[in-house]
Amino acid sequence: MASKIEFVEYMADQLRGAGDITYRKMFGEYGLYCNGKIFAVICDDQFYIKITEAGRRICPDLTEAPPYEGAKNYFLVEDVENQEMLTELVAATCEELPEPKPKKRKKV
């Protein structure tokens, strides 16, 4: 089941305090970016954020689960109403994630 754009837009709005939040459709679901770094996915209208040590410290009780079959585990965040916690979690997670690699230019 594909995620609804309304849920994706809601989550982007909830996370706006963490930085420049954008999203892209990926294989029928959505990837979320903060300041250019992919940090989470939305699958089946559920919010999954990459696992980091900062995330473990901030939310030690989050469930780990794969967002889709064959994927590695992410934190499954079920309390998507708590904007303050979400902002803190996303900002800390993105701080730990590496900068995206520059895209290679195609040779003509």
C-alpha cells in the first residue's frame, strides 16, 4: 500500500524545525531529506528514521523495524504528534549522518 501524500506533507510540516525538509517519491513511497541529507522514509503511512547513536539516546524505547521487505532496520516512530521530540530526534540524527556524496557528472 502506497503512502498518502497528505501524510508525507504532514510529516514534513511536523519536522520543519529541524531544517530544510524536503521529500521525494521513491518506488511508490517517500524519502525525507533534511538540508540535503536523506534521513528517513515513509512507507505505508509510517515514519521510519535512520538509526543513530543520537537517536538511541533521545528515544531509547523506539522500535527497530525494516520499512519494507529486504530493508535494514530503521527506528519506527509511532508518536508523530510530538513535534518537539520529532524536531530534536531529526536534528540530532542528521547531525550524525555523513554529508551526501557529490553526484558524478555524466560524460558526454
